[in-house]
Amino acid sequence: MTFQRARSDEQREIRRRAILDTAAEMLDEMPVAEVSLNELSRRVGLAKSNVLRYFESREAVLLELLDASLETWLAELADELTAGIEAQAAPEVRAGQLAEILSRSLAGRGVLCDLFGAQGGVLEHNVSVEVVKRHKRSSLTRLAAMTELMRRHLPELGDQAQLFCLMSLVSAGALSAYVPPPPSLLAAYADEPALGVLRLDLRDALRDSFTSTLLGVLPRG
């Protein structure tokens, strides 16, 4: 891809979009840790200095991708919850259904989980105060949308709904770091099958975590 100099707002937006789309394609091929500004620049067909005209750092690109990915996922999750939760079921039944849908949905979105996992320790570093503030404002908007979804299908959560949402996303990011296991770990499991009890399935781990949390905060009786 080769660009001429961007001279209008429309051309600049096309270039910004191309940078984001290229970064998203890279994340389909490699983890967040391996996405470099040099490779992004090469793939998008711009000098690194030109990419930095649009995004102040690699981390700024990935934070914007995180927000866009989260927005898309929440729209899809709304449909999944509507289709999969029985509105008239008992609270504990709906809690189980919600945990199942949420864990399946997140486990199927490895890039989103990888971005969550990198957010605090990597992506929110090497960016300006303004970029962080903009990202956090968007994060609050997404968190409010997710909280509303949880309350719609499990109103019994009450004031605990927002904290549950926040911890669910943090858990997805943290647990996804163990999936898939590296070749050396797979070899160790093969050599000593007893070690396999430590092998993590992301969907199962998330479902168990979400179920325990939800049942723990539901009112008794």
C-alpha cells in the first residue's frame, strides 16, 4: 500500500483508518507483544515518522483498537444474551446462562482478551495524558453499556453489576495469557500427563469464575 501526501480531512481519516485496519490484521497473526511500529509502518506503506503523525505511539494505536473491538463485542454480546437467557427463569438459572454466554463470547475473541491483558501493563504506558484520558472516557462509556446489559438480564445484581463487569474483563485479560500454552509446556504435559491438571481452558476457567461470582452476589432467599 502506497499513499500520497494527505491534504484533506477525508484523506487523513482514510490514512488513520488504514493504520488501524493494518494493526488489526497484524493482531490476527501475532500477539500484542509482537506488534511493532516498524512492522506496522512497513505494512501500511508509510514511514514510521508518518505513522506517528496520526498516532503518537504503537500503544496509542492499540488502545484505539481496544476501544473499537470492545464496542463491536458489546453489540454482539447484547444479541447473544437476548437469545440465550430465559427471561422468566429463576435468578440462579439466569446467572448460569449469563456466565456460560459471557465466557463463550470472550473465549472466542482472543484478540480482545489479549488487548485487555496488555492494557494496564503495556498499552497505557508510552502515551500522553490526553490519550489516556480519551481512552478512559471511552472505557467508562463501554463499561456503562456492559453494566446495563448485565442489569437487564440479571437485575438481582443491583449495585454489584458494574464491579462484576470490570472484573470480568480483567479476568479475561489475565487468564488469556495462559492460552495457548507454549510448545515447551505442551511437551511437559506430554511427558508427564499428571501435570495436565494445570492446563487451562479459557472458556471453562472464565465460566467457573463468572458463575461463582454471580451466585455469590445474588440475594439469598
